[in-house]
Amino acid sequence: MTTFARLGVPRDLTDTLARVGVTTPFPIQAAALPDAMSGRDLCGRAPTGSGKTLTFSIPLALRATAASAHRPTALVLVPTRELAAQVADVLEPLARARGRSVATFYGGTKIARDQRRLRSGVDIAIACPGRLADLVQRRDVHLGEVRTVVLDEADRMADMGFLPEVTRLLDRTADDRQTLLFSATLDGDVDVLVRRYQRDPARHATPSEGDERGDVRHFFWSAVKSERIEIARDIVRTIAPAIVFTRTKHGADRLTRQLNRQGVRAAAIHGNRSQNQRERALADLTRGEVAALVATDVAARGIHVDNVGVVLHYDPPGTDKDYVHRSGRTGRAGADGVVVTLVTPDTSADVRSMQRKLAMREQIETSDLRDLRDPSAGQRDGGPEPGPAPSRRASGRSQPTARSDGRGSQSRNGGAGRDGQRRRGGQRRSPNARGRSNARGDQRRTHTS
């Protein structure tokens, strides 16, 4: 059996991992760690849930050197502040074992705090491009001593328009740096980063994302706008925890209020919420204090909550890529999941176009809660099911089968680690296991990829 020790991870770091119950590497870790620890550039095609965070955290802890004031020696660039905070959860125990400091830098916090920390010296900086660019412009940080760079979720940074800022930041780092790039896709703008900033990178990919995916069923239900709140309420009462996606921040706030009035405990998360509000909402979902997290696409990548029972596209996503990113919040670490898209008359054409691009059956059905509990119903990940479409029962919504307090069949964090990392002996806990693990390394309080 492959272990971290056999991969060449030093004893102090394997002991740190063992203390939080992480002993068996994921495939991407087993494949990529030897190259990453040797100092070679690395290009990893690794989707969320693959274990990539620990894949770059170990070499960062090993290779980062002591920094002087304002001059970090290692840098992690991430697209969102949630991801920055969550990468720190994995990296800090490993860095601490090596006597290295870690700090996060992102918007929505007081810049004076960042300035104080940089004056004291930060060995490994985890940053969003915008805030780091502000600090560079203010001359609070200089990147010329950075010799290890990680680009995490590079495709998401491209989607969010960050690549011009990313390239300007990379141009300020040391010429002899090691660059580790991780992305769910490696085409388009991400390929430009690979060709421009990496030298003969080792290339690794997870053998199959499906190996870690459970049985995920997809439903596309017709709905007039006035009915959507009732349908959403009944879905969350039937299956929870839920992540519900809306198109706008205002829409997320409005839907959250409506669900709470309907007796479904919900919390909103989007760009206008403060960092404390966002973290509290995620923690409440994890603890089962709310049944639904209502989010804009800020939560579609980089935030990973174990055992999400259903993803509900209250507003259909704008693109097929957004559909994949949003829907990937369920069915993680081998757990089963459900994805429901509510299709109004004005969105049906766009949804059918998206179904074609995803090689899914072009089918929009009448809502029926019984289908959510029927293992034979719905379309599976990877395209349409063979054979004719299943026949529909009588139209209309059935009554919810879960508790009426809006918390549904809430499942707490079962201890499958961040990225679904295996625990002692390579075993995962049951997805329905109760209680929170107290582990921090590569584990989920709120997971990163």
C-alpha cells in the first residue's frame, strides 16, 4: 500500500498528517508528490475533490524558506477568499511543523492587518490576486524572493477575469521559481499560463473523477416563477443539506428570506456578505443549524461541503461549464447526490441548449418529489441514460417526506477529509456518520479542493 512515507514525505510531516488521521494518499498525491517535492514544475489536471490541496501543501512546507519583512518566499494564488482561508487550514499544520509561517490576504478585511503581518515577515502567502496587487502597489510586499508559486484553480481564476493580474504578479517573482499549477481544465487561457510560466512541467491528472464521485442524478423540472419558492421549499424538506444557486446577490437574499418564512432554515452566501457572515453561514450548514445555503456562483468553486444531499439551480446557470461547477458540490467523496434545475418558460431554450452541450437528454419534466427518492429516476453524470426516457407520473408536487421544520434529512460532516481524504487505514467514514471531526489537516471544516 502506498503511504506518504514511501513517497518520500519526511517523518515530521507524516507524523503531522497521522495526528489528524491522514495516512493514505489519493491518486493525484501519489502521482504528483515526488515531482513536486523535487522542485520540478508541475501541471495538475485535478478537479475539486481530488486531493490537490495536500498535493501542493506538502512541497510548500518543505521548500519555503524563512522570509524577511515584506518578502515572502512562497506564494499561493487562489480565486476566492473562502479558498484562501481553507487552503490555510490544510497548510498551516504542515508549515508549523517546519517552523514556517502562513498568512492569508484577500479583500473584505482591513488592509492594515495585512500590512502588520507583512512587516513581521510571512514565509508563505496565500492570496487572492486583487488584494495582493493592492499590497504590491502600496509597496507593502515584494515578490522577488518568491521561489515557489502555486496557482490553485487556475481555470476559475481565468473565468473570473483574474489572469491579467495573475500574470503581472508572476512576472514579479523570481526567475528560478518552481511553479505548481492545478486546474480542472488545461485548455484556453490556462494553457497560456502553462506555456508562459512553466518549464517542462511534469503533468499529472486524476485517473478518473468518477472514481470519487457517487451516483448523482439530474432532474430538470418545469416551473412558473410564482411556484418556484414552494418547489424549492419542498425539495429542501425532502433532501438536505442543500446548496441553492441564484443568479444575483439580491435574488439570493430574497430567496433566503422566503425560505425562512416558509419554515426552511436558510443562510445566504455571496460577494456582498462579509467574510465573517460567509464563514458563519458555511459553519451553520456544516453543523446542521441551517438546511440550505443560498448562493451565487461565488460558491460554485473552491467551497466544498461534505455530504450535500441536493444542489438546486433555482436560477439555471449561464453556461454548461457553470452547471458542472455548481453541480459538483454534491456527490463528493463517493456519496450519492441529486441535482435539480428549475426551468421557467423564458429559460427553457437556454436549458435545452445546455443539455445538448452536456450530452444530456433534452427533457424538462413536471416536478415530482417522489423521484428524488427513486434511485431509478433522473439522468446520471456522464450523459443520458440509454433507452427511452422514463415515463412521468401524474404532474404536480407530492408532499415532503422529511421533517416539517425545514431541516430535512440533515447529515452532518462525516469526517471524510477535505477533498474526501481517506482517514486511518485508508477507510472513509460513512457519509451519514454524525459529529464533526476535530482534524484540521486536509479535512473539512469547510473544504477546499
